[in-house]
Amino acid sequence: MSSVKKEVKRVTTHTLQKMKAAGEKISMLTAYDYSFARIIDGAGIDVILVGDSASNVMAGHETTLPVTLDQMIYHASSVIRGIERCFVVVDLPFGSYQSNSEIALASAIRIMKETGAHAVKLEGGAEVTDSIKKIVSAGIPVMGHLGLMPQSIYKFGTYEVRAREEKEAGILSQDAQALQEAGCFALVLEKIPAELAATVSAGLTIPTIGIGAGNGCDGQVLVMHDMLGINTEFKPRFLRQYLNIAEQATSAVQQYIRDVKSGDFPNKQEQY
């Protein structure tokens, strides 16, 4: 008797556009490896972001700046091998797109060809529209990113909420329209006032994904290590922690140590 594999309906840019039109919220989480990608995709997530936050949570750097294009490709290809359904977006890391549109396109092509990912993401407003147009013209979907932009943290000098003042809010709104016109299929809005995020989202035809930007966005994203309680030091207002893996893992390791020291592990049933 032959078994028939159930067909999995993949999430695409078209799916995300229909979700916005229908008022269905989009769920997005970061992932950086095969094992967690399998878990997150199997749970039914819509989008996985292979974020340059790998620089922080996987490598222990203070900022996202040190992570390289080769490292992002490694993490993204690991994630792709673990998914069946969700849409996978990969961050273009610092230095891989800012200098000119030709370098930006070359970086995006490397990610798409070497990982099998579905889209790339980059930070910036009107100043990066040439690169966005170049990448989109090659058939590569681009997700934008406005508000707090971690790759520009030394320029900002702080992780405080962005666009509280009228002038910066106006620039952000204009940038959002510019990114949509340049061809972005979606935008991340990070750490901006909820009212502004809702207004920007309502004025766009493409979906917005918020992080610290309130409930008026079309979806939400969190860093997996933060929401699962693996990273316990980061506790901003916008973070909801759904597990405390750090505490549970510490307890499990301590019990393992006790069992090994006492000779309880392995017992007779756990040996050959």
C-alpha cells in the first residue's frame, strides 16, 4: 500500500498580500538553524526571518554589524533545510548593500542562489531605493525596514524609540511610501510610536510587520531567543516571553550533572 505525501501549501508574497487585504495578521519569528526552523515552521509560522541578529544571539556580538554575508548564507541555508511551508526572508548584513546598487544586487543574488531563501531584507529609506529597484528588477523580493535600524546604531547612538518628533515621523512616512514605490513587498517597522505605525500601515497597500510598533501593523516579529527566554538579559516593553528555556535548560543540565556524578546515569536500561 503506497503512502501519499500530503501537499504543503507554501506561504508566498502573494499569500502575505492577501492576508493584509483580508485583515489576517502575519506571524513572523527569527531562526538561524535547522532544528529550530523545523520546530517553528511545524508550529505554523507564516514567515521566518534569518536576521542579522544572529550576530548578537548566535555569536555574542554587541551589535549586528560584525556578521558577514558568508555567515548569513550559512545560517539561511540551514534554516531552509528545516522548513516546508513558511516564507523565509534573509537580512542583507551591514556592508553588503550600502555602497552601491550593483553590490547590493550581487549580495542578494548570492543569498538567493546559495541558500534557496525566498526574499531579502535591508534597512533604510529613500537612500536605498536604487538598490531595492535593482534587486527587484532581478526578480528578488525585497522587504524594507524603517524606524530603529540596528545597523545604524552608532549613528543613532541609542536604542530609544524612533520618530517621536513630528519631523522624523514625517520622514518615516515618506520613506515608507518610497519603499513601496521602489517595489518592496513588505516593511518591518521597528520601535516607533504605535499611532504612527498604524497610520503608516493603513496608508500602504503592502503589509507591515511590527516589532515594538504596536498592534496597528499587519503582523508582528520577535527574535526567537527573546520570546523563548533563551536570552534573559533583553527585556524591553514590547517583548512577551512565552517560555523560560534558560531556566529550564539550566535545571536539566544540573540534574544531568548530578546523575553522572552519582553513577545513576546511565542505568541498566540505558546501556548495551
